Amino acid sequence: MAAPVVGALIWGYRAYRAYAAYETAQTAIETAETLAQIGQRKKEVQTILKDAISGMKKEIDIKSSTFVRTGGNVTVSRGRRENVTYRQYIERKIPFRPVISMVCQWALKSPLVVPRRIRKKIPGEVIETTIDIALKQTTASLVFEAVDDLLAWQSPLKAEPNYNAASRAAMLGDPATRPLRISEYFPFWPRPKGSLAPDLVIVEYRQQPFEVDNVFAAVEIKFPNDWVRDVQMQDYVRLMNRNTDKVALLRVPEDCTGFRPAKDSSGVQPPRKRR
């Protein structure tokens, strides 16, 4: 599995480099080569998620709520009592949790890493240095976007789609089931002014636009050390017409399918059951 995953991440890295090249006015030749690499990486993503994509194609006319299975692990705490404060969102049952979990755990283990320049002040001077930033959320979103593209923009999973924060209208692309993007090269930034974009939106009917009325759940995805913010969750509740049942929280890896905590929320190894 490692080789295909690396392929998918390279595709995401190339997409990021294309955006960076565009922003810094680099050569058109490099951009063209990068776009060619993106096409190749999309094929690799199709190989990675072959069974999931095939299943989604067959189920194109079925409501997503038909596939609802389990909720998150509210018995697991990662700190700040998130499992208590946001219990209703963690417990929310969402469809396609195995596929979502697979992608998010790939992103956690092998995230896209990009350099970022920072300035440090030391006595007498200011120096510039470079640090590596792991873009776990971006990595996951790039894979979800690739799957959507491979399904002719009729995937039930929409990566970071934009909504007008005031009117709650979905910002639709072409076709209408495709999220609107400003940049030709990097899909998730910059965002349209005055917009709100959940990490992942699961639609009920995949062949219809991702308007709020067609949304089964807006999912906030949190990787380690990325804490839940109350204002963010409330923004999504307002976006979903104040319907809390349409908002879910998925902590990676705690709420992913197949996760088995070694310890309970108190940090004590759970006792073995007697036979």
C-alpha cells in the first residue's frame, strides 16, 4: 500500500507546487509539466480506491443515508474534554466512514510536506529560516477531490466546498455538482470572499448539487494537535440551517473505522474481561 499512497501524495505535492509557481510568476513550462503530473496521479488515486469508487458508481441513485453505520468513539478523549463538549457531533453516524477513515489515516501517516519561510529575531539581527509544514488536512482533501473528479464530479464526498456564509447558498462550479474553485492550480485556496467551507460535505443525492437541502452531513475533520473550536462548529450549525443533526466531527485517528485505543480516557489500561 505504501507505493500507491506515495503516488497520491506526490500528486498533491505537484498540485501545491503548481499553485506556488503560479503565485511567484514562475515559468509556464513548469506549470504545464506539473499539470501533466496531476493527471498521472489521478490515475494512481483511482487504483488506490478502486473498490470504493466502483461501489459509488453503482450506488449513484441511492441516498447516502442508506449507508449510515457507526458514530465516533466518544469514550476516547484526546484532551480538553472534546469527547464531552462535542459529544453529539462525535456520535453522529455518517455514511462512507470506512472510506473517509482510509483517506484520513493515509494523510496522517504520510502527509504532504511543504517548506515555509519564517523569520526569527535574535539579539542584533533578524534571520530567515525554513521549516517543513505537514499539511494533513490538505492531503486528505486532495484525495477526496481526485475521487470526485474521477466520478465525473458525482462523488457523495465533496472536499472543502464553499458556501456563502450569509445566504448559505452553495458556490457551484461546472457541472453544478462540482465545487467552485478560484485557482486553476490549487483547489482549496484562496477561498471566495465571504465564504465558509466545511472540511468535507456528504450529499444525499450525488447527481444533484451540494446545496444545504441536499447535504446529509458537514464533517469537521481534526488531526492531532488541531483542537476543535466552538465558533467553528457553530458556524457549521448556522450554515446547515441550525440543524445540528447535519454537523459531524471526526477526530483522526480516534473516530476512524478500526481504531482501537490502547488506554481508556483516564489513561489507564482497561482491564481484561473474564471469560
